Amino acid sequence: MSAVNTRNVLVLLGIVMSIIGLAYFAIEFFADLSDWGRVLSFLLLGVMYVALGVHFGQSGDPTEVVERSGWRWLRVTNALYILGAICSGGSVIAFFAVDEIPRVVKLAIALGLGLALILYAARRRAPGISDA
Amino acid sequence: MGSRALWVAGVAGALLLIVLTVDATMNRTYTIDVHDGTGWRTVGADDHQSETRAAKPIAYFGPVDASENDTLRMRLTIDNGYPWAASETFTVSYNDRELARGTIEAPGRSQGEAEFTIPAAPFYASMGPSPSKEPASVSAFINVEVDGRYLYASFDLKET
């Protein structure tokens, strides 16, 4: 039985194509969109990739691309989460480029949201962890 | 939970397509015109493809009759493709020297224009004294900064 999970290889190929498409989008189309269009685009991309990562993580199917010792780190969910993080970072950078908002306000919003996310996640328990 | 996450991804993807389609079809285009005594001639246009790419000068139409002490009538126009109104401050400069400043406005999905004047003297001053007795001719070029973009226009001036 092959250690390579074909389904996950296809998903990983899709992720690689997405990364290349994201880079092309950032280079070629960045200036064609409005300031808020860029923020929304990256934000929605980030939400999409993270949601896909959650879906694959909770589908019950194995997410490793190669089910062999030493290769288990290569997971579809990890790649999707990293892609989502990159897109979220891109939305923050695009938000900093919005001219209409004063830079102090932009900084306060970005730092405030980031800290709020950290504190909210810190108060939640990871699934599967009990108090025992 | 898994199917809900997939729904979220699907909705985010659909919204992304909508955002990209709507935003990419909306844009603002600027042109720079000069009045040559008989009418307006476009000497620079922004192709909106890049906010940092300078506007391209339009095809040559002949020199504008203007002596060193004359004032040039110029115009910045905007074609606003966004549904909301536009109001932008613009500055006109030559060799890092500001020649004019103003505000251009346009309602949503409409056009607007802002006239301004610049002296012809700086362009003749950069040329230096003319060695011949023929009317002097000089190339004029200006930079216009508006809406985060840098446009430029070039045209020829000829002494009357």
C-alpha cells in the first residue's frame, strides 16, 4: 500500500498553485484595485484558506501527504493554515496602505485586533484537552 | 463542523470573486490638457494600470504659442468610475518646483475637471538664451501628483 496519500497530494498541488497565483495577484493586480478592495481581497482569501484547513482537519481523514515516519509534518492542514496566515498578513499590510485613515488609528486597530485574537484564543481550551 | 467550515470557505470565495469583479471594473482615469489658444489638447493621460507608472504623453500635435511671460491654461480631468464621489488634491511641479495646486472633484460614475495656470517662464529659463533670431522653441514637461499617482505631460512651447 503506497504511503503517499493521493488526495492530499492533489490538495497540496492546489495549494502550490494558489501560492503562485497569490504572488501573481500581489505583483500584477495590486495597483488596479482600490485600497479597501485589497484589504477585503486578502482578508477573504485568508478566511477561505483557514476554513478549508479547519474542514480538512475535522473531516476525520488523514491529512498527511506521505504517511511515513519523518514525513508526517507535511500536512494539508498546516499548509492551508500557513497560507491563511500569509493572506491575513497581506490584508494587514494592505490596511496600512489605506490613506484615508490616520496612521495612529491604523496602528491602534492592527495592534488591538492582534492582541484581542491572542487573548481570546488563550482563554479557549484546545479541543481534546480536559481539566484532569 | 466540517461542512460548516466548507460553507464558510465557499461563501468567502464567492465574496472574493464579487469584490474582485466589482473593484477591477471600477477605476479612475486622469488626463492633462493644455489650451493652445483654439481648444484643449490632451498632453498626458493616466492609463490607471499602475499607480506608480507615469502617464503617457499623447501624440505630438505641434507647439503651443506661448512666450516667456505668458501663462499657460491647463486642465486636469477625471473620469470617476467608482459609485462614490471623488475629491482629490493635486500638485503640479517642474524640476521639483511646485507650479500649481488645486482640488479636483467628480460625482460618482461621472467626470470632473479642474483648471489651473502655470507660468511659461520656468521652461524658457531652463533653456537659456537662444543663439538664433528665430522664435525660441522649448520643450515643457510637468509632473502632476494626484490620488497617489504620478502623471506627467510634455508638450512644446513656441515664442510668438
